Amino acid sequence: MQTQTITLGHSPDPDDAFMFYGLAKGHIATPGLHFEHILQDIQTLNERATRGELDVSAISIHAYAHVSDQYALLPSGASMGDGYGPMLVAKNAFSKEEIPKRRIAVPGTMTSAFLALQLWLGKPAHELNFVVVPFDQIFSAVRTGQAEVGLIIHEGQLTYRNEGLVLCEDLGVWWGIENGGLPLPLGGNVIHKRHTPALRSRISSILTESIQFSLDNRTEAVAHSLQYARDMGHDLADRFVGMYVNHWTLDYGDRGRESIRRFLDRSQRLGLIPAAPPLEFVS
């Protein structure tokens, strides 16, 4: 049987490592398919998606608005902030009115965190004083004075106090209050439309199976994810994984899909994205 290689892009983070543990370690049968794992930060993956480079990729929901002509959403693989999410942190607490006047370190202009920041402030990017910094260098940017406020994602949400920083706002909490408890849509997996519907559906099933395998074999999957757990021990990594690989990850469900629609519709109405595309999911 001829084997087809499928490029699979995801972040070098504990939650993505946990999600794809079964697939990476050969516990999921993929006859005729070979998955090439490509680990890059989310901003890089977003940019690659605009060029249609990878077959399957984790991307920001923000980025989906720019790549929906090339990619369809997979029903599994979501990262949802259910009562928590990207955070604004600083050496000293700043109010919502003060933050637009401060220099903000952000992890990328196509991240959902940056779009949520603009929604929270009601201001487009060109009205903000920001600097793009790799997500794992944002703490350093704030400590050294390169920025006064940091927009943190990933495990920084659990470790910012260790850096001597304080919380100014949790955008996931804000979004839930504003939207009747809906989770903040942050990331998802997409597949390129160059593949046939049948292959898209098959790959979707394989990835869902990998997520379920990890949830069913949590101890082993968390141990695997620890190699990507920057400055986190087992317990903290396990907590972080639980935040972003859960029932939302297996399937967005109606509430998850509604949250994406609201997120993109509101962004389009404020002129933060060119259009709010219809959600196209692989069946």
C-alpha cells in the first residue's frame, strides 16, 4: 500500500503534546497515512496557514477568519477558555482605562488573544501601542521594561505570579460574563480543502481518536507532555492540560460553535477582521 504523508502542525506545548500523544507514539492505526509532526509556535502556524502550506494545522480562531477559503475546521482539537483565558499582566496593576496608554507585549497579531484584547478595549490594533514578542519571552519583555503590560497565553497563565507580576485582566473571564457563560474560543485544528471530503473525514476521525486515547490514558499522556512543559512540574502540567484538553476538545458542540460565531461576528462589526466567514466543519 502506498503511504501518503500528511503534515500536521501544532505548538510545542503540553496541551498539544498531550492531544497528539496517541498518534505520535503509534497507538492509533493510520493505514496508508503517515503523519509528519511539525512543531512551531502558534503565530508561525497562523502565518503558514495563510499560505496554505500544511495539510492539517492548529491555528488561532482569529486566523480562521483569514484562511477559511483554504481550510475547513475539524470538529475536534479546540482550545477553549472556559472561565479563563489569555491574561494581561504587569509589574503593577493597570486599569482598563490605563492599559491602552501602555506598551503591551503580545504573542502575535493573528492570535485569538490579541483579537480578544481589541474586543475588550473596543480599539483596533492601530490605536494600541504594542510590540510582538514570542509568547515564551513576554515575561522577560515586561521584566526588562521592553513593555509595561504582557498579554500571556499557554502556561504563563499559571506561572505569572512566580515572575513577580500581577493580573490586570483575564480575558476569558470577561468573555464569559459578556456572553452568558460561553467559553472564549482560542484555537482549533483545520484541514486543507485540497483533500477530498472522504480523506478529510478520515483524518478527522484519526485525530479525534488520538485525543480520546490521551484522555483515556491520562497518566502516560501527561508524562509524554512533560518534555514540553517549560518550568512546570507534573502537577502544574496536568492542571494546564486539563484546562485546554477536555470535552470541548473532543467536540465544540453547539455552545462552542456559537461562541466562535459571536467572537468573529463582533470582531467583524468593529472592523477588526475583514469578514466573519461561515463556519465550515468537516463532517
